[in-house]
Amino acid sequence: MGQPVRPGGGARAAVVTGPGGGVRAAVSTGAGGAAVPRPVPALLAAAERHLRIGSPATVADAVTRSHLDDGRCVGWYGPSVPGWRVAIDAERASAPVPPALARRFGAGDFWARWTRAECYCKLADVPIAIWWRRHGLGAPADGSAVWRTLRLADLVITVGFGPPLPPPPFPLSP
């Protein structure tokens, strides 16, 4: 997971990991290529310290969680960052890639791409099937989120931070 996935278009958002997985930069360029400072690079650099793997009951108090197909759960225990939301997604690195998804998106680096797309879906509050139509397993071009994908134990985990969602265009309750 040493190389970032760069979104298409003019915007970029990634955590660039160096040798040994250390974070070198966490920046984004927005419209016109202007640099946008990101308050979360230290959290992403230290992501391993803020993740716990256990049963759903043992990580029930996590800020956010990701459930695995083998019954385990990964929880994020990092501090909150004002003005930012956090999402995680995890998959077993050795899990077979479903054949239909491999045909559609390719099998290379699949779980890293999948967990990033899942994080984006959680941050954007968008179902994965809609995400696929818009972005495949790629990142959005707006550069509004930053992430780090890492390998921890037998898992591929992506931690992503994004800005708060805008309010809905209509009231959700009467």
C-alpha cells in the first residue's frame, strides 16, 4: 500500500506514504490547483495507533467501525477533528476478489481500491452502487477528502477524513 491513488482530473487528494509506510505529505489541490491545508496528516501518519481489531462488542465504543466477513471488527479510536468527519473500511487482504467485481474493476490492488471507495461512500453518504457508476473504484476529482490505506495484521484498512456534509436541500422531518 506504499503508493497513493491519485484521483483523476485537476484535483488531488492523497496521503503519500514513503518507505516503510511513513506519511510524507497529506495535501490536496482544489480548483485552480490552489493548495488546501489539511489538519489531519498527523492522525493519518499514526493511524496504526488509533485502530483496534476485535469483536463488535470490544470495539463498540469506537468513533467509527468496519465489520469484517469473519466476524471481527476494526474500530477507529483517534481524536475528533473539528470540521472533519472520519470513516474507515477494512477487508481481509487474503479474501478472494469476487469474480464479477474483478471483471468489472480488475483484481490488481483490489482491496486497497475497494476500501478507499467504501470510505468515500461513507464520507459522502452515497451507496456503493451509485459510487461505482460515477467513479468506479476511484476517488472523486474534487479533492475534498484525504486518506491513508495501510496493511495491519492480515487486513487492508483505509482511514479517510472529509468535510462535513452540506445540509439536505429539503427538511427530513415534518
